[in-house]
Amino acid sequence: MAALLGHHFGDTGKYYDQPRALNRFLDIKNFRDEGATVLAASIHLSSRTPYIYMGEEIGMVDPDYDSMADYVDVESINAYQMLLDQGKSPEQAFKITQAKSRDNSRTPMQWDASENAGFSTGTPWLKASKSYKDINVENEINGSIFKFDKELIRLRKEMPIISEGSYQPALEDSQQVYAFGRYLGDQKLLVLNNFYGSEAEVGIPEEYQAGRVLLSNYDDAELAEKVSLKPYQTLSILVK
């Protein structure tokens, strides 16, 4: 995975043919904001071309529909029937389809808490997600996920080391932390991403211990020989 991420490919892990990345990879029940921001940092600070998929900037999640009648994707409908034919109970087949349906990422953009999430006064192709009254642009415009994404975009535009620098995987023995370095001229940037819901202790390479914290999704990030990354924490260390 790390080797693939080192190339200048576009970010294709989040799009309309997959469930939302927050549901697929992270603990949205306990760490939605932290999970959304660590995922964003791992993409925007890498050498890939970042994309922000519709609703990702406010932390939209899968719709959690109640029945197959809510789905319109033919692949999901066919998969449900195939699971029944294989002997799954309706409840089992629905649970599997619910988790993997392409419709999970195709629900209307959630603008506000009004009917249809403010997307349309008509009848949308898909029902809005159950979360729309809480997770919507009106509520999240000043929230941590949106602000963090804006900061990532600003850094990438202003810092050539992020947009142009070379990429090298780091701390490859770690089973919990996805880490990489970016290099350009005399600058070095170490990016640490804890993708687990528990703390992870990381030894900071000596050349970075005199650096400064460029970005973190936790306010109290500090540098030392060893740091304890909090659940779903991202920490970036810059050395000039």
C-alpha cells in the first residue's frame, strides 16, 4: 500500500462506486472528526493528487437505510438476491448489502436540516442519509473537519514540499501507524497517521526531533524522542 501511495496517482479510494471511506476504514461512532481528518491528512500530504469527494469535507457517512426498498443501484439489488439464493437469511443479506452498496456514496449532498437535506424541493433519486439533520453544511461550516480540510488545501498550495517533494515510506515496521516522509531541497516533512482507536507510541527519528509541528488534528501535539499518538491522530513534523 505504501509503495502505491508514493506515486503521483490520483486518490481513487473515495468515489461513487464505493461506500464512504469513513465507514469503510474508520470508527465513525466514536471518532468521526478525528477519523475524517487523519484520512484527509494521509491523502493531502502525500504525493498523490488529492480529490475531495462530495460531502467528505463535512464528514458525511453512509445513509444506514432500513430496507432494500431504499436502494436503487441494480448491482446492490442483484447482490441481495444472490445472497438469498446462496442461503443467507433476509437479515444477513441486507446487512451485507447495506455495508457494501454503491448507493452509500450517492445520497444527496446534505446542505441543511430541511426536507431532503436542502438538496431539492423535488423527489431525489435517493433518500437523504439519516444523518442529514446533524451532519450538513450549515452545521459543519465552522466545524473541525471543514476547517482542517481548508488548512490542508492551503498548505499544499503554499508549500512546494507537499505538492512537489519526493515521497518515502517511513516506520514501515509499525502495524498501527501509516507514516511517510516528504523531501525537497533542505526541507523534510514527516507525516504520522494513527489509523487505530487506541494510542500508538512512536519513536521520532533524531533528524526530526529539532523540527516543529506543522499540523495535527489534536491541539496539544508536542515533540519528543517518543510521542504517543492519540486515537486517529495525525502529526506532521517539518524540518527546514
